[in-house]
Amino acid sequence: MTLHTTASTCCYCGVGCGVLIEHDGQRIHNVQGDPQHPANLGRLCSKGANLHRSGDPAARALYPELRLGKSLPRSRCDWDSALQHAAQRFADTVREHGPDSVAFYVSGQLLSEDYYAFNKLARALIGTNNIDSNSRLCMSSAVVGYQRSLGSDTPPCNYEDIELTDCLLIAGSNMAHAHPVLFRRLEAAKARRPEMRIIVIDPRRTDTSSLADLHLAILPGTDVALFHGILHLLFWEDALDQAFIAAHTEGFAELKQLVRDYTPAAVADICGISLDDLQHCAQLIAQAPRFLSLWCMGLNQSTAGTAKNNALINLHLATGTLGRPGCGPFSLTGQPNAMGGRETGSLANLLPGHRQVANPQDRAEVADYWQVAQLPEQPGLTAIELFEAVRQQRIKALWIVCSNPAQSLPDQQKVHQALAECPFVIVQEAFAHTETCAYADLLLPAASWAEKEGTVTNSERRISHVRAAIPAPGEARADWAIACDVARRLENLLRPGQPSLFAFQQPEELFNEYRGLTLGRDLDIGGLSYALLDSQGPQQWPLPVGARQGTPRLYEDLRFATASGRARFISEAYRAPCEQRDARFPLLLNTGRLRDHWHGMSRTGTLASAFGHVEQACLSLHPDELRRRQLKDGDLVKVRSRRASLVLPVLGDTNLRPGQAWLPMHWGDRFLNGLGCNVLTQPAYDPLSKQPELKLSAIQISKLVLPWELYVLVEGDIQAHFNALRPLFDGFTYASFNLTGHERPALQINAGSLVAPQSEWLEQLDQRLQLQQGPVLAYDDPRRRVGKRVRIEQGRIHTIRLAGETAARHWLKGLWHSGEADAQLRRWLLAPLSTPPGNTACTLGKTLCSCRNVSEAAVIQGIADGLKLPELQEQLGCGSQCGSCVPEIKRLLASQALPVSA
């Protein structure tokens, strides 16, 4: 077997890491970081390092599937029939209800060429601006913030600035989990230059804040007040760059008047921090020759997201910290090509090349370039608006591409209602079992990571060439190719006899056409080509014709993209969050990312090791909140927001303040009964960016005791088990699904109900688990409705089913993990005992290091044996690969009062 290496990029976050894919032309064998890629220099996080293990082929969409009625199942069809059906339904809808009766919902995980094809299809052919991206949920506030302050959506910095700055402010970002490779660069820079100062603003204490010189645990949603308060202190300390302000900005007088009222005492009270910490923060910024800020969802996902962005950028304008190394406001994008979506105009209010739908000249330029008479004038519906229009049946045909809105959008009850009632839904997806796929009238299988070619742009404006290593499985096809094939059929129906706008045969042709729309613009890539990317490596825009390389930093000439050439101070008062806690809803819920999972888990949810660090969705609360409610770790609670309720286990977490709660964002209805985490979150959005408030929801909790419990563990064909078992649990009060095991993956189910199901239900479950015959040990107590089943194959536990009571589940899982199936197990199984035998508690604990499969228990034992961090890394392997677990290891070392020297 001959192995080949293909250089490409990671498909997860906006860092844009280069990867080297080792493959045989049909199957991927390994993935390594590309040491030549300037974004990551060979580093990968736990998600990137496991790319070749995730994306279970059994979970893939392989063939087009069509259903001809909402009550009918989908069945496989050929591509020609699928494409023609899609074109006919869209054409019929447009003819009967007009162009704005159709919509497209695309994704920050598409390549720029894919984006461009759908954008042109929607606007030039159909004539609607109803195309929006799931990037609306993650970075649209940053887009508007840059536009308002700097005149253009142009992040001015690069990753080197993280290593060069004197003071780094990180706001609303746990970059240690969300952008781990950048955090590794920051850790290394801090080790080299201990004098660098790091400020972290986050309501929670996180792995990111563990590196901070100052952590401001502000109350959720008070960022604008904080930034105004810092600026007030900078005024007071005469720490502003008055020459820069006079020569290069406008609007200063209005802002000065506004922030006069944001006195230190008032701001400290609003934000819930000490006056000393507020003053210390302002002092660190004032004393820094080079000041850099990084932010992400904590600022953007808010009804005041744009105001937060602008208030932070104001600090840079006031201190003159732009256009220089180590300086500037730097938004981190969440998805791998959210930037590409902004550039190609694939948001409802944008056009290619950073043009605006609302600008007549911009529309005319694009229409002339595309050789169509005109483009639609009204900006399209943004994500929340779009799905509300679907729910109201103003949208009759919806095309969803590489996104899972039935998990990711807020207020999930309304989203599911919208999808269920939409007359025609196309879902174009690589993974067949996402929550959204269930609503597809037409499912189109798409190529995924390592199977397609194109370009992506990372957070620092760096464009990389994405190369295919292996063919897509089954009949899956590239997203751009599917779009163009449907478009050509639509042309025959809507504009017969005219030259095609979609005569693209290769992705490079789409890139070259799009490139022409950037000429002379702030993001000019007229000098860029696939050949240049292949010969010189990834490049930062702008790179105009004649340039020899990309542009590392913007605004070095201090000329901004406004009409006056001056940057603008934006004066916007602090507004309290739109949803407040009260006597009925006394807790504020925040949502966020985990270290080893990605978005809705369509990919990482197929990888058992990704669940090792955090096994299931739990609601984290300060221990005082648990004590007040007489709760302990693992107890189930009913969580209610003003929209819906969800049943979850609780977990004490001293990293939170009392009055606050935290929930990981990744669990949807596939992995958690009740439509998942976003059934609780609110759809209110920023009035300018239209980005929803996913970061703050008022909730109440009440203890829930479920008399009848169930635990299942079954190894083997994970996807087959998932598909067979998941539908059985729809009616349960609580049901959580996750994978477990590193070498022997298994599906694990924890469930509970107020009443025991009928015996027929258990029989059906056992039939699907193959527990009705063969090498199965069983015990049943019909009176107590308690039963236990264990299947043993080749001397090892293969399947576990505990019904009624589940006290022994941790012990049994430990036996499964160890491969033991001794006489003690057999005696327990055949006796009316539910609790495990004495002194047999499972001590596996969570997986601390996903890369090397090192448990927390092993690390704790190593510390007890006197090992320091370097020795733990050498002897156990933890923290020696991606490094994402190092902050947690350091906390364990610190808790034992041992040295943590690297």
C-alpha cells in the first residue's frame, strides 16, 4: 500500500490550521499539523488531531433521498431526479408566490467557492436576498462593529500580534477551548515574556483565565458599561493618545460626554466587580505601549453585541493602538470560513466584495458583473427572521446547506415547528442523522472535509487552499457542484434560451470569477490564484495585482475606510440585558463550548473519545446554589426558561458565581431529549447585526425525581445502535445519549421516567439490543419492575441493560472497560441486588487528556507520587501532544501545592 500526503486545512474553528493528511487515495490513515502553515506552525488541538478518527462513515449521507409527501418516508433516488425535482419545486414556488417565497440558509463551514455559487444562485437567478448563513449566529456583530468604527469589515491584526503585544485583553472568549492553537501560542509567548500582561473578561473562571494576570468576572451582559468605565479612567489618568485622536478619528467629543457618567464606583457596581480590579485593568492598558484585544461569542451573541464591539474598539482609538505590531481590535471567528462568507457576501444584507445590498451603486456593480438586469433591492431575511417567516409560511421552499438549525438556533420549539410545516425543505448535508435531516423532503449528500477543493479565510484574513485527499463516499458531491447543477436546471425553467450563469466545471473557475468582484476593494485579491497559494502558501488579503505577498496588518497608514478617512468613535450607552432574572427566574444561564466537541456534534459526536472529558450535558451551578436547593452532583432538575423546559443533571462548579448557570451548547435533540440546550435560549437579537442573544437567558430549576431509571451500554456498530434505539426514547422525561470508550467504542444511554414503561417496550428494547437469547445473564423482579441484563461475549461484557434502578451502572461500566467478567459479577447479576458489591466502586473518572487517553485518576495518582508537569507529560503522555489539558493539569498540581514549572 502506497501512502500519500496532502496538505489541506482543518474544518473546525476559525484559526484555520494547516493539516497534512496521510492517505492511500481511498482512506485517511493519519493527520498531522502542517509545520509550514503560518496559522498553526504544526500545532493541532484535540479536535484537529483526531480528524481522521471522527466523521464515522456509517453516519454519512451517501445517496440522494426524496419523499413526495410529509407523511411518507424518504427513499433513495438518482441524482438527476433529485436535481430536477429541486429545480422544479423552486421554480414552481417562485412563479406562484414570488422570489422572496424561497430562502437559503448556508454555513460558515462551506468553502468560499460554495458560498459564491449559492449567493449567485439566490440573487442573480432567483432574484431574492433571502440567503443567510449560520455565521449570523457567531460573528455578525463583529462585522457591524468593524463597519461602524473603521468603515469596513476588515480585522486589522494577525496572529503574530498575540505574541508581540504588551497587554492582551480577552473578552467573552474561552480561547483555551474554542481556539486552542492560538492559546498555545499565547502560553508560549507569556512564558517567553512574563512581563506581558493578560486581562480576561468572562463571567466564568475558565482555562483561559488561568493564564490571566487579571480576571474580571463581570455580570453577564455588562461589557459596554465596563469598556466605558475603563475609558473614563483613561480620561482621568490622562492616558489617551490625543495626537492620534485629533489626526485620525471623529466623534470623540460625543463619546467623552457619554463616558463622563460612567464613574468607577458606578461601573464596578453595574459589573459586579471590585473598584480595585477596575482601576487595575485601566492601569494595565494605560501603561502598555502595545495593546491588543481578542473577543468572540461572549461579546457577539448579544442583543447589545454591536455596542459591545464598538465600545471595545473605542479603547483602541482612544489609545492609538491600531496599525502597529502587537496592537488592534481582533475578532476571532468561530467557524473555519465565516470570514469567507463575509467576503463573498453570503449574508442577507451583504454582496460580494464587502458590498451592501442597501447601496444602489453596490447592487449595480454586481448586477453588471453578473450580466443580469438588476439585483433585488430589499435586504433579505436574517437567520431568526428567516425561520420565523418559515414558521408563518411566508417562506414556501427552504434550502439548508451544511448547517443544523434544528439544533443551533435559539427557541427550538418554534424552529422545529417551522421546519415541520414548511412545504418543501432541501437539506444538503454530509451527515445523515442531524436533527435537521429529519425534516428534509429532499436530502442531498455532500462531500465533507478532505473530499473537496476550494479556499477558506481564517480570522487573520489568511486564505488557504483546501485540497481533496480522497473521494467522497457513495454518491456525495461537492456543495458548489450541487448548487450549479440545480441552477442550470432552474435556468431552463425560469430563463430558457439565455446563456448560463453557472457554466462552472471546477471550483477554481468560481474562485476566479469571485476574485474579479474584489478588485479595487478593501479585500482586493486580484493577485491571488490557486497557483500562487500552492507555490507561496496561504496569504492574507488584500493582495492586489502586482503584489508579491499578502498584507500582514491593515491601517498602518492610519487611513480608514470611512468617507473622511478617519475612524469613528461610537457613542452608545449601556443597556441592561433584555432578559432579566427575577423571583420567578432567579438564575442567568450562559452557554458555551467544550474543549473536545464542535457545534452540534454531527462530526465529533461520532467519536467516542470526544465524550471522555465531558460525558453528557450538565447544568453547572455554584455549589451554594446546589446547597440552597438541597441538590447534589448528578441530581436531575427541570430547567425552565420563559420559552420552554429541559431536564438535565446538575453539577457543582466553583468557577461560576452564585446566581449564574452554565450549559454546553453542543447537545441537540439527537443526544438529549427535549430538543436540546437551545430550547431554553432566547431569539431576541441585536437591532443592527441581527445576531441572537444566545449567551443570556433567565431560568429557574426544580429538583426532579424519576422513580424509574434505565441505563444501557452497547458496543459494536454505533450508528446502527443509535438509529435503532434513539426513537424508543422520544416519550421519556429524561434521556441522554453519548459515546464512551477509546479502543472499544460503545453507545451509552441514561434515561428516566415518572412511570415504568410497559413490558412490551422493554421487550422491544431487549430485542434491539440482542438481549433475548445467547450468552445473556438476566435477572427480573416484575413486582418491583426492576431488571438487569448483561451480554458477555468472549469473556468480556458486550452489552448492559439496567431497568428500574441503575445504582450499579458505574461499577458495571468499569468492568466493561477493564474487560472483566468474573464470578462476582455473575453472582450479583443472579441476585435481587441493585447496588454493586462492596468496595467495587468504579474509579475511572473522566478522561483528562483525549489525545493520549489519560484519565484524571491517573494524573491525580501521578501527582500523589510526586510527579511534576514535565514528568507527567513524559511518563503518562498527558499534555504532550495538543496541550489542551495542560491548564487542567496545572490546577490539579496547584491544588496539591506542588510546583507547576513547565
